Amino acid sequence: TEKFMPFVTELDFATGKLNPEGHVITRNLSHMKDMYYDQEAVRQLLGQNPLIYVVYNVVVPETAAHIQHCVTILYPGKVGNEYFMTKGHYHEVLDRAEIYFCLKGKGQLLMQTQDGAFASIDMVPGSVAYVAPEWAHRTVNTGDEPFVFFAAYPGDAGHNYGDIETEGFAKLSVEQNGEAVLVDNPRY
Ligand code: F6R
Ligand code: ZN
């Protein structure tokens, strides 16, 4: 069999973009409108349909031998008083862990398990967070500039969005008096 050759991707620290860009995923509000709590605010923002995040994925085979890696640029903003966030997911192979390394901006990493545990980690440049096996994960931009982080995870992990689409996360990250606070999700 052919050897898989080593290669390099350049990450621009100023923007978070990768070169080559790889596989690019963009998420606007319309892609995740049911995930925000304040549906009236969603309706008001949908005309403008803001870009919420972009993911640049280095393309490698999706097998256990490989390590997927990517950069997420999560833009600042709110829907009502809930901060812009990623969809969030469990890995399809549930016990696959992940590392998130914050490069720019600030945010929160929200995590939960299927048996009801919840955890959150504040991320600033230099924070290296370990998403342990079996924890769903979502990021939130609590700052006023793009929140940029690098991620690496096993090639065969896959993504399970369905459980989060139906259940949401146990906590919402909202602005109260200029501060980011976690509140119970009334729909959870
Ligand atoms: C990969 C991973 C991240 C996210 C990205 C976007 O396993 O956790 O690269 O995929 O931050 O978030 P989602 O995938 O939840 O839309
Ligand atoms: Zn993941």
C-alpha cells in the first residue's frame, strides 16, 4: 500500500485561517435557528442572517489511524441576550476525545454527558482544553472579537448533531449586566 505522506498547513494567527483552506464549513443563523432560546430575536435577525462561524478542516482520511484537525472562527454577537455559539455535538463514536486550543478572543467551552453531567471551561489565548471521551461540546463567543480555536481529534470520531438538536444543552450562555453567565435552559 502507498505511504500517506507528511504535510503541513499554515495557520494565520491574525485571522485564524488555514492555508490551504481545506474543507470549509460556514454556519449562518439560518442553519441553527431552532437552537437559540429567544425565537422572537431569531425572527428579527433572520433577514440579515448573520454568519456565526466558519470551520477550516484539514482533509485527512476519517480512520482511527489519522488525526482530524481544524480551526473554528466563531464571530462575536448575540441572538437576544444569548451569545453566538456553535451547534455542538457528541462524537458519533461516543468515546472519542478532542483537544481545543484557543488562539484568539475569548469564549466558553460547554460540555455535557448523556447521564446529566455538565461542565464549562473559560477559554482565552493559550487555553488548551481536553474534551474527555463521551462529552458533548459546544463553544460560545463571550467577547467582542472573533473567538478562534484549533481542534484535533481521532479521524474516526464523526459527529452526532441530532441529540443536541432535539435536547439542546443544559445551560445557556447569556449576557446579564455586561457579564457572561450560565443559566438553566428552560427547554432542557
Ligand atoms: C470537531 C469539533 C470542532 C467543531 C467546530 C464546529 O469534532 O468539535 O471542530 O466541529 O467547532 O462546531 P459544530 O461541529 O458543533 O458545529
Ligand atoms: Zn468534536
